[in-house]
Amino acid sequence: MTLRTFAAAAAGFGRDLDEDFATIASLISRARAAGADLLALPEAALGGYLSSLHDDPAMNDPADVPPQLEVDGPEVARLVALAGDLVVTAGFCERGDAASGYRPYNSAVAVTGDGVLGHHRKVHQPLNENTSYAAGDRFTAFDTPIGRLGMVICYDKAFPEAARALAVDGARVVVCLSAWPASRTDPAPVLADDRWTRRFDLFDRARALENQIVWVSANQAGTFGDMRLVASAKVVDPGGEVLATTGTEAGLAVASVDVDDAVDRARRVMGHLRDRRPASYAALPLPARAG
């Protein structure tokens, strides 16, 4: 039996990188004290997320943007130094390149004290996020000290193909890093009752169950700009059962899983990857646009 302990953070992060790193150092210390092998930090943990996501881009503040960082830059190196023997995942605004027209990417890295293990650029963009970020174009799993891992960022998890691509690529653990807000158009007085909180939780459980993988979900907490973040960090087993959650409060959700045993047992009879029939749904067309 090889138990792995996962810690998923619900915490707030802003523009001040020194403050962000102080929060990260505290979370790493808490995760290490809990015996964690992996700590998942949220989307935009280095420098904060966008301060608003309006349907009308003109309502966004063009001056309030996250700092643009580089995978091989000093900030990620600082994260590497803090990680030590932990696998740590964190989101950040990645400086753009020629392929993106020099627009930044909404990105994530997985690191240990030995360096960067994996890198993901958010593919799916909600509302008008595409006015601030270029989109990534792939989902790729990678090897880590805790096994083969994949990452998705926030809205990526609303698309079954994203997590499925990682599972097919051998990921047995997928980390989802989010800055997921409550509903702006119909907010609930109690955050736990908000429809966007429910959707956040449903996506986490569905992606774990349909791929029979361990799902580790981190999210921003508190408020940022005009957004109220739903927190709800959690660890979900391959049967879609929530092993630990922060609820709608800031904190750490910590749970231990024998990943290989849990995944193998889940897939032994009802093997969702094994029983696929790709030829039956290959090259599905995009739906026609209304109007």
C-alpha cells in the first residue's frame, strides 16, 4: 500500500507577489505538517486573477492586470525553492510569445524543489477572458514523484474532453486550479447555496467519476475585485466521493489515497476508459450557432 496525501487550498491571492508568497509559504508549512505529498494552489496564485469578468469588456479596468511572469523566471524559481520535497501546483499569468501575438496566457506549473515538472496553459475561456489572455491548445500528462499527473484550469473542467484527454494520457491524478466565482446575475445569500458553487462541486465529482481518477480541486476564496469566490477546495476519489473539502471557507482540504489501488479497483469491473467506443463519437461537429 502506497498512500499519498493530497492538500487542496482555498485561499485568496492578489497583485502583491510578496504577500502571495507569504500565503504560499504558510500553506506549504501547513500542508507539510499534515503529511501532504502534493499541495494544489489555485489559479492565479502568483499575482491574482482578473478583477472582473463582465459580458461587456469595456466595463473591465484595463489597468488592473496581473503581473506577467515566465516559467523560467525568478517567481517560479522562488516557488521551486519553497516546494522542497512537496509537489506544488500554482497558477500564474504567463508572459505571451510570438504565437500568442504577445498576449499572456493563463497558466499553471507543477514543481518540486528539483524544478518544474509540468506546465499547462488554460484552453477554455469563459465570458470575455479571451480579451485578456491567449488560449492554450493541449492537455498533456506528466510524471511526478507521486505518479502521473495532469492539470486543468477552472473553466477547462466544464469540458469532459479535457479531463478525458489527461486520463487517456495516463494521468491518475488531475489537479484543477480555479478562480471560480459565485453567480453575478442571481447570487444566493448563502454562498453554499449559490448555483455556481453547486456547479463547481458537480464538475469536480463528475470528472473524477467518469475518468475514475483522483481529482484535487483548489480554488480562490474570499473576494477579489467585484467577484465573490466560492472556495470549495476538495479531494475526490475515483468513485466521485468527496474525501475532504473546505466548504465555502478558506482552508486546506486534506485526504490520503492509495492512488493505484483506488483507481485499479474503480476500473476493475466498470472500466470507463477501457469500454469507450471512440469510433462512435469521433470528429463530433460543433453545434450550429443560433441566428
